[in-house]
Amino acid sequence: MATKRQLRLNLFSHDIGHHESAWRLPESDPSATLKVEHYVNLARIAEAAKFDSVFFADSPSVFGDPRYRPVGRLEPTTLLGALAVSTERIGLIATASTSYSEPYDLARRFASLDHVSGGRVGWNVVTTAGDEAARNFGRDGQALHRVRYDRAAEFLDVVTKLWDSWEDDAPVADKRAGLFADPEKIHAIEHTEEHFSVAGALNVPRSPQAYPVLVQAGSSLDGRIFAGRYAEAVFTAQRSLAEGQAFYAELKRRAVEAGRRAEDVLVLPGICAFIGSTEAEAKARERDFTELIIPAYGLGQLSRFFETDLSGADLDGPLPKVPAEDDVEGHKSRSTLVAQLARREGLTVRELLGKLGGGRGHRTFAGTPEQVADTIEEWFTDGAADGFNVMPPALPSDLEAFTEHVVPELQRRGLFRTEYEGTTLREHYGLARPRNRFERELLAGAAS
């Protein structure tokens, strides 16, 4: 009997809330971004609601303007270690850059975390846009978009070889014979190509999931091609059902064209929900956040997206002429999404900043729990999403509202689990455990 398709929900944990004004609320603690207790509390709230995972974005630079918003944040793989021993079942996803890391180090770090967590780890693979990060690593500026994705593809090739370098049954721990591991089942990868030269093997035996779940968030053409080949979960920003359906269909098609099954990649848009007992109450809460927006901060973010100075833009006029996606080397897909939003809805710059304040281009929604559940169900059943990255405007209050009111509604509709059935993130997502490539090669050789 076929198993009924289940909705996937991740908590996308961002500082003290996704809305740029969240830190200014009376109940917010602006220093919470540096307190491990804050993140443990969020993860436990999400775990009690049976979320699939908690997910952390990251950038190896000061992201945003510290005059207007807290910008300090803990390094996410370090944070995952603390959460792994503070939770039991929820998945744990951290962002790490292929542009400013080395494959052996990241392969070891994520394999270690997968062991520590009992198989609950995912890696959000990013290529990192922006000159600020590049200059932190001794470079004059960011590499070209295509070059960053070429490096990322080879990076993935290296780390997956390293995760396969120990076969599952390599450790034998035979005390009588004095044999800890079978050396024939530990493989030097001897990788030498354009970007990397790595001998291997990894110094960590194969982890519970074999590979951490591979997550990806770029929606440019290069990003979509990359996701079709490698990603197992894709975090995307889509604002309308039609846009979501088109993206969903394309990602599934690209996965099949890459020799995978459509169900091997999960499409998970972001949703930033303002929740109230009535629609009017929810919209009033959204307005409370909007009124606290500092325009100078939002203009800085727009300047980053479009790689052009918009600090002097007329707040009550239309979005000025901005570079096309082909002329942007950093946030290609996000710049297009923002420009299209402004033009399609005829927004002034001030109105655009209000739209972007909570979701940064992701879908924002203000309504009752039933209305939020309605839009989630529509996207899930009409071919636009396999689930959502939940982006609470303020933390922990809006996460508590979502878990206390929206999740039970989704459960009543039979869309979301009431208990965990598996123990690993792959099991939560319904993804297969990768088979070791060296074992596959040996079996292929024996059969030929």
C-alpha cells in the first residue's frame, strides 16, 4: 500500500525573528542571538511540534548594517553540536560555503555532527554571494557566479567521495584478532581536478545517514541546474501559487533528467506568517512590525541585492532602474524576484521595503491559523511545494503561535505527522540512505 504523502516543515531559525524589526519589539531580547539557550528553546519547541528540522542560514561576513539590526550570530555547525545533545529527534541543518571552505574539513565536520546527532544532520550548500565575504578570505571580490557553481559541483564530488571512503562494514573491532578495521574497505579517493587535490580517506568512519541531507537554496539558472543534480531539499522564495508550481515542476524535471527520481528532491518554499485569532488582528500585527522598519536598513539590503547604490532612492517613488539578472553576479534570483514584485504590484520603494521586511522576498501571509493552513494545504496539494520553511517574524513568540495553532490544524487535516516515525533526518524526509560508491563499483566489477 502506498504511504500517504506527508507535509514537511522546517523551522528556519533566523536570529530573533525574520522580520528586520523583530529586535525592537518590547518582548524581544536583542542579545539572544549569542545565547545558546535561545536556540535550544526554539529547537525544543519545534521538536515538540514534530517539525522535520531546524535550519540555520549563515554568511562568513557581517551581513546587514549593525546600526539598525543585530548582526552577530553564532557559527552554525558549532551550534548544531550543542543542539544535537539538547534534542532527540528533530533534524539539524547548517549552512556552510563551498566558496570559502575546504572539502576535507567540511566533510569531516558534517560526518562528525551526523555521528554526534545519531543521523539528524543536513548541510545547506551555498556558494556565497557578495564581495564582503571574499575580502575576508584574502580575495579582491566574489568569483563569477558560474565559477562559484563550478567549484561547488567539484566540492560536492569530493565530499561525497570522502563520505564513501569508509565502507559501512569497514570497522570490525575484532579484539581477539587485534583487527580494528579492514583496510581493503577504506579507500583513498586520490581526487585531483580543477579546483581541488585531496588524497583521502576521511578520518571519520561512515556516518549513520552515510551523507548528511544535502540542502540548496539558489534559484538562479545555475542554482536550479545544481539543485537538479545534487540537492535533496531545496529552499526557495516563491510569492504566488503559479510561480511556485512552475518552479516545482522545473526542479522535479531537472532531477529526473539528472537520472534521479522526482521524489528525490523536496521543494520547500519559505513562508513568513503573521497569525491572529481574526484576520484583522493578524494584519494589525503585521502593521506593528512594518511601522518599526528603518528605511535606511532596507535600502542597504536592496543595494546588496542589485549591486548598485540605492541609498538615495525616493521612498515614495517607484523602484529606480536596476541591473538585470544577467548583470548581477551575487543574488541573481533574488534580485529578479524583488524587481518583479515591485513592478507587478506597482509598489513605491517604501511599500517594497514593507513587503520585504519579514520575508526578504519569501511569501508573507497575515491571517488566522485556518487561513495559514489553507494556503499551506493549497500549495502542497496543487503541486507547488512538498512542505515549507517556516520563517516566524519574531522568535520565539511567532513560532509558538504557529506550533500551537497552525500545526494542530494541519494535523486535523491529515497533512502533518502527530509523531515521529523515524530517527534520522533522511527518515523524516522520506529519503533513501545513499549506497557507498566503492561498494557499487566492486559489485559492478564482479558482475561484469
